[in-house]
Amino acid sequence: MSNRMRHQTAGIKPSRSGWASPAALVGAVAVGLLLYFCVLPLALLVKHSFQGGDPFASYRLVASRAANWSALKGTLTVASGAAAIAFLLGVPLGWLVAATDLPGARSWRSLLALPYVVPAYIGAVGWTYLLSDRAGWLNRLLTEGLGAPALPVSIYSLEGIIFIEGVFFSPFVLMAVAEAVERIDPALEEAARVSGAGPVRVWLDVTWPMVRRAALGGALLAFLGTCASYGVPAVLGPSARPPVSVLTTRIKGYIDLHTTGGFRQATALSAVLLLAALAFPLAERTSGSDSRSAGSRPAGRKPVALGRWRTAALAGVGAVFGLTTFLPILALLISSLMENVGRGFSWENLSLVHYWVVLRRPEAGLALRNSFLLAASAATLAVGVGGTLALMQARGGLRWGWVLTPLAWLPYAAPGTVLAIGAILAYTGAWGINLYGTLWMLLAAYAAKYLALAYRMAAAGIEQVHPSMEEAARISGASRLRSILEVLVPMVRGHLVAAWFLVFMPSFGELTMSILLFGPDTPTLGTMLFELQSYEDPSAASVLAVLIVAVILLSNALVRRLSGGRYGI
């Protein structure tokens, strides 16, 4: 046995000598793609915001407009409200599904986290049928069916936007709290019970201090995610009374001016949003557990007995799921099947006519093909580049490998509008290639945006495989590249498959970047849905929304099946 193998057997991490060719070439290409597609667009955006005779002219002009301050106020108000709702929903639900004997806790955990994979703007479209002033189905049920007064809040309002954003970002808190609860040493809670503490006292004195950091980190993620959101305020904000404006819709408005000054002001506002997004990696780390056993899941956890509150807890969890997720998706399905939405629900009014009409439209077929092609290509590219970067950091002996993680996370943390504007600056010919108006532009943006998801999942798998496995193959005569392909890749295949679908799902229904980057020949399902909902045919929009949700949920189910339930929602 070689000295190096003896060190590995003894648990001592061997010195790394770097990659030999052709592995070195593969790694260099991956790093080059990371820099070109993830770092360059954002760097150019910041640079462009300072261009001109007076480098701060754009910022002063932006600061002088009352509408921009109103958009900033709207952003902070919506994000704060959404974070509060996500916190209030996520903390108790996360604890119930992870720590108690709630019936079907595992299934409820998956169902309550569905908003994590379903685009929030699709939820907004669903809620327009349920809670739009007097025409909303819930209001009509109250007034016409039950003779009760209509609900005082319309979904086309500031409160409606806050509600939808909070609901669809609540899984950030729920999953963070559930993860933190599962990592608490059960002996600590048991010791408190033996000492005479009741369930409430155990929660306040033992459980909450250990999950508090994760809960607040999840709420911060919800806050930052809402700041970056475009779809929900774009769908609901203009029709609100008074209209609701946020920074992302304001940036889109500047872009739509099609002037040099407007574009420069858009970059200045985008740079402000980008600065706020730099807190995202901190929030990601903060949403981890405070428990001393954060590195492993303690065995022998006994579920907390809910006793006489078990039925009430089950009813409450079911009500939350029904009101926040099931109802809007059901509303989309029903509206897509109704021949005339204005006639209300009746069996005679149900038909597949909208599906027939929409799917026969040439642009619908093109949008569906583009979305599949872009999502699959972005997932493949992200897994290839992200997996290579994760491998380089874990095995490559790079002294500067620590910088790969923040660089990979930067585009994911940046709002989609910000990354899209950076892509326009980077890929319109001035920096080597002109991708504007092509699918390649969308592909570059998608892959850069979601690279971090593939990178993290691949890194998690590689960390579980000891380097001695590849070393054994190399001692047998295999090259470094062959040892990776024939030994390491099969052992992390489950992680790579999960990573592929984790990128595919958000890419398939992506809207925020697509609305700024698509051209006449490059529509996607997201952009077509948005245009149908906003300007043409809401019933046709429901058809596309149902198709997007169906594909996303099917993809999530495949992830769970292929990974044995370890990954996916």
C-alpha cells in the first residue's frame, strides 16, 4: 500500500496535487464559464450604472423621482409583510410536521412545501378567480350563496400581494424549522420534561432557542425573495387601488422606455437591489440549525404527543394547505375547463375547448417547445458546470477554491431582473458574442441563475464519497478523468439527478428574466401566460398555468422516486 493510501486509511486528508490533463482542461472550462456567465453580467451592470461624465448622475436622477421612493417603500412593505406571514405560518407548521405525532406528518410536510416549487405568479393568477372584488368566486359564494357580506379585501391590493408572497415563501421558514427541529438532541427536551416542564415550557426554554436562528434565517430568505419578485406585483399591482409599485416593476418600466437614460436608471435601481441581495448567502447560512448536533440527525426522537389537540392540529394544517395552495390550483384547473368563466360553475359549462384552442395556437407550441428545451438544457449545463466546480473544490487542491461558492451563489441571490439586465449588457456583441433575442440568451441566464442549486447538490454528494475510492481506481491504472466518470459519478448519481430536476423545475416556468430577454421567436410558457393573463385571454392563461404546474409536480414526483424520497418536496 502506498504512503498516500495509508494516510487515507488512517483518516488523514492527503495532500492534493491538482488535476492532470484532460481533467485540468475540463476544470478550466468550468471556471471560465462561471466567470463569463455568472460574474461578468453583474460586474458590467454595476459598471454601467456609474458610466457618464458624472458617475453618480444616474443615482441622483433615480433618487430625485418620487415614484422610485414609492417603489422602494412598496418593496419594503411587501417584503416585510410577506416575511412576517412566512414566519407566522412556517414556525408552527415546521414544528408540527417534524416534532409531533400529527397524522400523516411526512405527507403534510411535502404538501405544505409545494409553494416552493410552484411559481408564485401562477398562484396569483389562481387567486384572481377566487378573490377579485365582487367577481371572485369566494365573494360570490358568500354574497349569492350564503347571503353574507363580501370579503373586505380584494386580491388586487397591497394586502393581496403581501398574502400571496408570504404564502409562497413560507416553505423557506417551514423547511428551515423542520430541519432544525430534527437535529435537536432529543435528550435535551426529555431532560426538561423529566424536570417537570410542560410542553409549552419545553418549547420556550429548549426547542425555540435552538430553532430561532433557522426560523429567522428562513424569514430573511422570504424577505429577500420577495424583494426580488416580479411576477406577483406585475400581475396584481397595476389593478390595485391605489396601484402598487415595487422596485422590480419599476426597473421593467424603465427598460420599456427603450431609451439610453431609462436603461441607465434601470441599472442604477438594479445595483441597489443587487446590494441588498448580497445578504442572501448570509441568510442561507443563518437558516441552518443552532443545535450543537447540526452535523447529524440524532436517533431515537420520540414525537411530541399532541393529545386532545391532535384533531385540532390536523384540521388547522389541512385548512392552511387548502386556503394557501389547494384552492388557487383548483381554481386554475376549474377556470381552464369552464367555457364561459362569467357564467359561474355548472357541469354544462365545463369543456376542454380552451385546451383545444390554446394548444392549437402556433405560438403555444413554440412556447412549450422552448420552455422544455431551455429547462432541460439549463439543467444539463448547470449540473455539468456545477458538478465540475464542486469536484474541483473537493478534490482539486485549489488554494482559491473557497471563492467558487460565493461566485456560484451570486446569480442565484441576484433578482432575476438584475441578472437579465446584466445579460443584456454582457451578451449583445461588446464582449465577444451577440445572443440578444435568441434562445442562447435565455439559456445563459437560466443556467447562471440556477447553477448554485446544482453546485450545492453535487457538493453534498461528493462530500459523502471518500477520495480513497477514486485513488483505488487510479492505482489500478485508470486516469483521473476515468476514475471520476466510472467510480465517483455512479456513486453520486442520485444527487446529480436531483440537481438536474431542481434546476429544471424553476427554469420551466421562469418569468422574471424571460420577460426581459425573450424575443418574437423565443416565447416561453411563462411569458405567454403573463401576456394572456394581462392583456388577452385569462382563460387561456389558466390552461398554460395548469400545464406548468402539472409538469413541475410530475418532475418533483420523479425526483422523489429516483432518489428514494431523499430529495424533492
